Amino acid sequence: MRILAGLLVLAAAGVGAWQLVPSKKDGTTITVGTTDAVTSLDPAGAYDAGSWALFSNVFQSLLTFAPGGTAPVPDAARSCAFADGDLTTYRCELRSGLTFPSGRKMTGEDVKYSFDRIMKINSPVGPAPLLDTLRSVDADGLTVTFHLSSPDATFPFKVATGAGSIVDHTAYPADKLRTGSGVDGTGPYTLTSYTKDASAVLAPNSRYQGAVKGGAGRPVELRYYPTPAALDAAWQDKRVEVTTDQLPPAVLAGLNPSDPAQRVFESESSETRNLYFNTRAGKPLHDPKVRQAMAWLIDRERLAANVYDGTVDPLYSLIPAGLTGHTASFFDDYPRQDPKKARQLLTQAGVTLPVRFTYGYAKGRGAGAQEAAEIKRELEASGLFKVTLKGYEWTDFQKRWASGKLDAYAVGWVADFPDPDTFGAALVGTGSAMKTGYSSKTVDRLIQDSQRYADRGEADRDFQSVQQTVAQDVPVLPLWQAKEYVVTTEDIGGGQYLSDGTGVFRLWSLTRL
């Protein structure tokens, strides 16, 4: 989900961390608290951090990421590789003997079926946009072959995400999402019970075979809370033993690593938060000059300091610091707050002042409400904008932005895999997951060109050009880059391996000391 400075530390831990085995002192369940809601238990219907965190524990993908690793390694697959020199044919051989909860053996047909149904269902909040280069899939026994529409060196990364979750083709309908509270996967854990917005109870899967040596560790219960304040109350009351950076900013800022009653792990992160704009014709923010005017008015430093208590850093680019291709393109084009330049742009656009629009945000998701109020204040202080704020429950919020019902909306982006491509097509490519309506032939060409490089460092120039174009068109306005926090009670080990920027939420790493 993000490349961390802490990867250097984790890399030093290496294979030992990947093979971490919990103490066998007792079998009590470890409780983990989160505010990341689950959109759907069906991999074809979810493209969000909360759902994918669960998927990485109850489903398998062909590939995954070892702790600290930036290249995919086999999980459900025995091996995977490009079968040609032009990066358009990708072939995997499945492990033999992988077993679904029904007792049925996994075959290549299950893998083909899993990818085919994502594309066929094409849920508005599903992961189909991530698979934009996938043309077709063939299966023959334990062999699976992916045919791509254009060269894509990042395809192995995409296979290793939640979009690559393999389902039992006899248990999931081909043309619609599965409903109910069950999961049929082959991951390190089985889902023994699930109550929406309340809890997910996970038990070690004795049939698991894959990258996690020794399989899952402790039983785990994920507990879902509606707000950071509710999560903090649960932490203070000792109802959860592990939590992450979803605590209130003031609480995160006050964490004391020397407190003997808890363990605190802090590292850099490439999680970002952006303000997205509905660029469709007829909408109040359709004209790029209007969006450029907004870019001249947002004060990121004030936002980071006042709303987030310094637990995030101001961000001036689509691609966060620490990744290939990062530039400060928005700082280069909009280096300071300048209401005069904003007014000039709005005059050129010929719009009626103040420009009125609706800003949507997810209720209970971090400091979203406070952030929205601060951005509203900054825009309205110029007299050039009039902002109506509306908060929505998470799933409703997703559906509203996906259907183009919101003029502007702030969304955090927990990257799909450790490569700058995850900040490209998914966010600003034509048909992107953020559903802004933005389409640029220049951006699409640059993204496609960047995918041709097996050596990802060679894509640097293309990514820099993407960011320069985005800074001028402003379909999205970067706000901040997060820091990574994991907090556990003093008797829980393995917290430092829970989340490391590779998109895998390793509940099996948690131990009871």
C-alpha cells in the first residue's frame, strides 16, 4: 500500500520476519481495532483498504509480497513469469493440492473465473479499473495464462493485490456479486463469523499452503468502529490490543514509544489523501481554470498542522515522496496561496462568483469532517467560492462519487502495490477508480509508456510528465502524505510486520508474548 522508509529495517529482518511463528503459550484470540469498513466480502465488489485488508488474510492470490519486499513472490502459484519479451503474455503454474473450504481442489479454472467475473461484473466500486490491460485469461489444468492488451511490467504487482483474490468458481455467481456473510477462500485464515460494521472472526486455516511459512498464527478478531474517537475509546478500555494510524490525530501525536504499557511503531508511508473533482461537462468544477483557482487557495501546511497535529506531511504531487517519479509539481505551479491569481483565473473562465459546489466526505473516516471544514474555510475566505459540505456513510459515499453525484470529494489512497503506477491509471487514467470523468490522451499515453519498462526506474521520466500534466489540468488536488503507526499492548509482538507498504495486512504476524 505504500513504500516505507522502514522497509530498510524490515529488509534486515528478511526471511525471519516472513516465517515468524507465534508463541504457543495459549490460544486466546488477538483483537485488532480499525475504522476501515468492509465494502463487500466479494473480491469483485470491493476496491478499498478495509476490504482488501480482510481479503489478504482469507483469500489467496497467485502472488503476494514478503515483508519488506518490493517484488511479488509466489503464494497460490508455484511460479509465474512473462512468457514473451514484449510483456504481453504472463503465465503462472498453480501449487497442487490447494483446497477450498468445501474440500474441492483449486484449479486454473478457478483463477480464470475469478478474473473473468471481476471484468464481467464491473462493479462501480470494484477493482476492474486496476485490470485495464487484461484482455483475456486461459486455463489448462494448473496452468493459467494472461493475455494483455499492451505491454505491462506492473501486471505481476496487480495479480498480487486484492483484485487477484481467487474464489471457488462453484460458490460465486459469474455475473453478480455474492451476498451473505460467508467467504470461500484458501488464505491463511478462514472467516468463522462476520457482522457488518462490527466484527470479523478469523481462525487459522489448517489447509493453507502458500508463502506464509507455518501458516496462520493466533486466532484474530477484527473489530470495526465508526469513528476514530470510538476506536480510541475501545483502545483506552482495553477492548482491542492492536490498532493503527486510524486513531485521532491528537492521540497519534501524543503517542509515547517509551510507555511500558504499549508498543508503538512509527515509519514513513506513501498513503496519500487527495481532493478529487467532478470534471464532467455541466458541473461547477468542469473548467480547468476553476480547479486551478482552487489550487491557488489551499493551504496544506495549515491543514497538516491544525487538523492532523503534524501526523501527516503536506503533499504537492500525485506520486508521494519515496517513490520513483515523485516531483513537487503542484508546488512548482502553485507555490503559495494567491487569491489574486485565483480571481484572475475565474474571470477568464467567465463563471459567476462565488462558485458554488458540494463537497462530500465520508463520515467517521479519520478527521474527514474537520478537514472538510478547514478546506471550506480556506476557499470561502477568498470570497470566490461557496462550499456546501455533506458527509455520508462510507458505502453510500463510494456509490455517490462513483455515479458522479458529488462535485468534489476527499478520499485517502492506500496504494495497491509498491510501484508508482498505482498512482497513475487508477487515479487519473481514463475510466479511473476515482470516477472524476477526467480523460487525457497525454496522460493515458504516458501511463501506457511507463508500463513498458521492466526496470521500473526507467519509467521515472514518464511519471514526472504525468504529474506535470495533472498539475495543469487539476482533476485531483494532492493534500497530504501520511505516516504509518501501529500500536499494540505490551504483550503483543509482531506489530512491526503488520503493514509495511506492500498492500498485505499480515494478521498472522501478531503474537502473544
